[in-house]
Amino acid sequence: MKYDYWKFLLLGYIGMISSVIAAQNTTNQPISMYGVGELSASDGGRYAGMGNIGLALNRPGFQNTLNPAAITRMDTTCFTFDVGAAISYARYSFLSEHSSNFAGNPNRFSLGFRVMPRWYFIAGVNPYSSVGYMIQTEEEIEGMPGSYLYSLFEGSGGLYRFYLTNAFLLGKGLSIGLNVGMVRGKITQSETQEGAVVEYESSKRAFYADLGLHYEYAPSGGRTRWAVGLVFAPSFPIAHDNTLTYTNSSTSEGVDKDYSSRRQYLPMHCGVGLSLTTERWVVEADYNYVDWSHNTSAYTSLKYENQHKVNVGAIYITHPRKPRSTEWMGGIGVSNSYINLKGGRMRYWETSLGVSFPIRYSFLSLGASWREQLNSRSELMQESRFSLNLNLTFGERISRSKLKLWIF
């Protein structure tokens, strides 16, 4: 019976990966037509209710994907699974025009366990970016009053990230970690005008890696602990396989050929987090810097902007003396967009709330967030978004003999 249960878990693992790869349309924002699309703000997780926070967070049962060094408190006697999904409602406005979008998607699946007494491992997959837009334009034909030329611009697809995390506990309170993996996916964009359709299909792939460090210190051996987390991810080039397809309803002839595009890069990223843990409270502040300077735009009205993100969050533990307790959480954050349109900088603020319930040896977590664009210029796209994250963390305890059988 146990063996059949493990087969079921493995089939579920494969099915979840397939669904993440296939379901990349999580946005309906015109700005996603640029670059690799709209970047995923968070991959959910047990503490999604804190916002995008976790560089210094090393908690029991928490599979931290923000800092590869902060996973050394996983349960040492079982495999731990993390499964998450998100739904969102967004409203966009531009001048007098308004639109809205409802989207849902799996946003996290990972498997973690302790390999050796000081070696911890996670394998997982999550969305990296998403493209989804439909823009219709209407232009009056010069010299022909009352006659209009209609154009339709559409885009879909996105990228996902597959990663392998290794963390090593070097000494009391000090650990280092390394993430390696691939970012890959497909983006399709098309332009339709008077029966003529030009479709651009780009399959993208890139190597991904980041390094992490986590250090925790308890003054005088008490219950109050300070922790600091550092992470660095270098920039990597994105490889492209591009295909252009042209069709016209007025003729049976078409064109199907390769085309070249500007070189794109995954951005360089570095971050630092500081946390304070007491018997009932965990408080953390994170700062992240994302450097897009390697990327250039083919549009004169657009340029890439380096990002600064500041987040502050807290966890309240209701029953600290129990091995598993209900935890309430919240967070706020401010950031800027990596896209600068017509010299206009776009900024965001976000607030989050959440709760995590213990269910036997598992945790069921729910996190809600609200993001608002702070632009005051009417010529810039305005966005408001509500998101809901659902996450389940569970483990399966196995004997040493079954572990050997599973590995080999």
C-alpha cells in the first residue's frame, strides 16, 4: 500500500510540472508584450501572506526558494512536498479605457529532503514570467474620411523555472546554498491587419543560478534570535529559436522562416534580509536590487529600468510551545517596474495578509495580497490587482530501507 502511495505522489509530481509548463497565461497586461513578459512577483509558498519576503527566513518545514541557504530546518525524517496555486483579478485603465482580467494557475511545486546530516536538497518548478495581451487599434485612413484601418495585436505564453537547490550547514547558525537550473518556455506574438497575419514564435531558454548565505545568532543562548540572509544571482544570456509565419486570407501563399531578434538576458539580482525572532513573533525586512542594464529595447518609447524592492513583514505564532501552531502573517512592500514607457516610471505598493494552519504533519496556508500602481500620469497604464495564494506543505515519513530503494 505504501508503495502504491509513493507511485501516486510521483505521478502527481509529473502532472503538476506538466500543468505549470502548459499554463503560463497568468496576465492580461499590455506591458507584458515587452521583453520576456511580466515577471512572476512570487511563487507563493507557506508564507505568501508576508509578501515577497524570505531572504533571512529559515523556519521548520519551510522550503525557501528566495534564499537557497535558508532550508536547513527541513524535517530530517521525511520527504517534504510543497504544492501551491494562485488566482488573481486585475483591473487596468488607460485614459478613458478600462479592462479587467481573471487568471488562475499552479505557481509552485517542490520536493525537499535531507541528503546527509549537513546537506539539504530541493527540486522544484515555478513560473518565471507570463505574456498575455490583446490590443485593438483603429486609425482613420488619410484622404479617406470615414474609412478606418483596424489592427489587432495579441500575445501569449511565458517562461518557467526548474531548479535544484543544495544547502550546506557549515557550523552553528551558518549555512550556504546554491540554486542551479533552467529557465525556458515559448512566447507567441501576432499582428493582424486587413486579413494579413504575422506571427512571431520564440522558444527561449537560459541557464539559471544563484548563491545564498544565511547566518543566525542567539544572544546569550536565549529564545530571541537575529538572522541575516544574502543572495546573489548573476545575469545569463537567453538563447532563442525564432520562427516568423505570414498568412493572408486573400492568397493561399504564406511565409514560414526563421528571424533574428535582440539579445536578451536574465537580470542580475542581489538581495539582503534581516529578521528578528522571539517566542511569538518573527519580523523581517528585505531589500532586493534587480539589474536590467544588459537588456536594450527595440522601441524608442521604451527602456529597461533597474528595480529596487523593499518589503517588511511579520509572523505571529499563536501557540509557540506546541510543535505546530497556527501562524498569522502580514506584510507591505514598495517597488518600481522594470519598464519605463515614454520617460514615465511606474511604481507599485503591495500589502499582504495570510494564515497557516497545521493539519497533523501538514500545513495549509492561505495568503491574500493587493497591489496598486502609484502612477499619477494619465498617459501611463494604471493597474490594481488582488491575488489569492493557496499552499499545502506535507511530508511522508519512510524507513531507511525504503529510502535506499527510492533513490537507487
